[in-house]
Amino acid sequence: MILSGINSNRLTQRLKELNKIGRLEGGGVSRPSLSNEDKKARDLLMQWTKELDLTVQVDQIGNMFCQWKGKTDKIIGVGSHLDTVPTGGDYDGALGVVAGLEVIQTLKEQHYQPNHTMVLANFTNEEGTRFTPDMMGSLASARPETLPELLKAISADDHKIVSEELNRIGYAGNVPCGSINFERFIELHIEQGPILENENIDIGIVEGVQAIQWRRLTIVGKSSHAGTTPIALRKDSFYAMSCLTNYARKLCESQNGLLITIGSIEIHPNVINVVPKKVIATIDLRHPDNSVAYQAMESLETFAKQDKSFNGLTSQWESLVDIKSIKFDQQVISSIKKSCDSLGYSNRPMISGAGHDAQLLSSRYASGMIFIPSRNGVSHAVDEFSSETQIEKGANVLLNTVVELDGE
Ligand SMILES: [Zn+2]
């Protein structure tokens, strides 16, 4: 069965309405997880699901599961996240939730009788900018034993605790994490990269997500006078960090697909005429293959032990995130492919460069992802953009994939 019936206009209007919440001057949105804006977005989703007669369950980490009962209790899940980074765009996360709702509404309007129970999910704290770790809600679903630790996480901006913030905004549910057992889960998302646009392709069929490792590196040397300390006697933490940065770039150039980013750095004392004593930097390292990612991180650590720029300095490596690369479910992948082909949309397989809820869910539930193009590959920025046509195509692929999987 080919359905191309999603209502593009309604989907766009809902996205617009949602993105009034946390609207930034000049465009873009800010809806940090468990903030007042996140609460308003959740309330709006609640209101929409009521109009569609869906039953909403909230679990202990605040994940929302909006159910449409099928003939059986087996569940097909769709969804994503409503939280954003502080200067986020209109589509990252929001698209997957609103399109999921649109798919359910379309099926209901067409008097479709699902075999499976359909569940639209909104996962808590996907972005991780307010609370670490990111993808918190999907992590709690996939590995409920992590819940007690996650509830204790403290916000970076105002030192609030997850459990208290959940209570404050009214989304501390009592459904046990991990009790909504998806037979299949599909997430529609923007690509957040340039590949689909560059190749002028409608749909990315995501086959997996690359490994992501985050480290915080603290290098401690010695402060000394810029004018009187000979170069050979310096314990310059920033110089060591620069050598490591240079080495990281060389590693990337010698290993296909390896991406290392040193994206934040603090220098102490940060004074023009003082050799810097301490540097605190973050390292983001990604590769589609776990073993390559581990080896690369190990090479960086070995460099810091052996290179002479680190002589007389101490370095401390703290692991912040360690997410293994994953492969998505073959049946979900082929259902997405079949849907694209039936609808006549150009498509290609791809690996996701960013982390997503579906990635964490995939350790427990058969999952998959659909990507649509992002203008200039921009995301996590106010000028994030995908056109109405691109969104419509993505949502129609989601619709058909759900129907395809429901028939199995
Ligand atoms: Zn996202």
C-alpha cells in the first residue's frame, strides 16, 4: 500500500506553533531540557494528543509516550525530542515529534486499523546542553538501571537537579523506564550535515551511527614569567595542548572517516605575560568503527605521555561520553528503502555523524532513522532549515514505513 497522504500544511503549521515556544529574537529557538519552555512544548504536545484521542504515559525520566491502541499490544514507535540547544533551530528533534503526530493523524483520518499499537515518543534531554549525559531519556529507556544516576544529574546553567526539575514542570511520571517495549522504532530527523543537499537527494536511509567519545583533558604545568623563563625550562600547558591538537589533525588526515574536534578550551591564568599553568580542553572524537575510535583516542593519550611537549607536565583524562557505533535494524532499513522507492523519492544509505535517541534505543529495540536534507548542512544554529517539500517527503516516508512494518 502506498500512502502519500500526510497533510503538509498542517505539519508546517504545527511546527510553527511549537517554535513560538522559546522563540529567539531574529529566529531560532531555545528550549533547554526541563526548562519552562520545555514544559510549554510538552503541554502543547499534550493538547495535540488529546485532540487525537491518544493516551499519554509519562515515565520516570519524563519521556512522553502517546499511544494509539492497535489490535495487539506490540508497539511501533515514532518520535524524537522537543528540547533544543540554547541557540537551536526549528527542526532538530521537533520535526520527528510533529511528523510522528502527523503520521498518526493521517492514518486515523484514513480509517486505518493498525495491527500494532502506535506510540509517539518525546524523549527527555536529548541535547545534553543543560544536563549531562545527552540522550538521557532514550538511555533510561534502553538501560533502566541507569535511572537513579540520571535523576541526580545537575544542570550546567543553574545547578538544578533532574528529579526536582521534572517535578517542578509536572513531568515526573511513574511509568517505569523501559516498560514501553518497542517492537520497532523509527525516528525522522534532519541530516544536520551537507551530504543530501550536495548530492540533491531527498532521503537518507540511516544504516548506523558512528562512535562518539568525549573527553575532558586537564594539563597542568607551571606559571612563570614570559620574559625571564627560558624556553627550555618552561612547563607550558598551552604549548603541549597545541602539539596535541596538531597531532590530532594528522591522525584524522591519515585515517579515513576519523573526526577529532577540540572545541572548547580554558587557559589559566589567561594573562598576556604569563606562561600558562593550566589548560582544560574538551575532545570530541568520532568514527563509524568502534575499534578505530578507541585506537585513535588511545593514540592521543599515548602522545600526551610520550611527546616532549608534555615533559614535566601532568595530564588528566576524564571520560564524559562514550557511545559505541551502532548498526540499525535491517528490516527497518529495508522498509524505509521500500517506502522511498514506492514514493519515487531519491535516496541513499548513510551513517549519522550526530548522536540520536534512536541510536541509544537500538541497543534494546529494533530501530532505524530517516534523514531529510539540511540547508548548507547547518544545525544546532538558528538558521537551520529544511523546506516544506523536503519535510513532506520525509513524513510520507515515515508514514509508509510505519504501515509497511505494521503489516509484518
Ligand atoms: Zn536531534
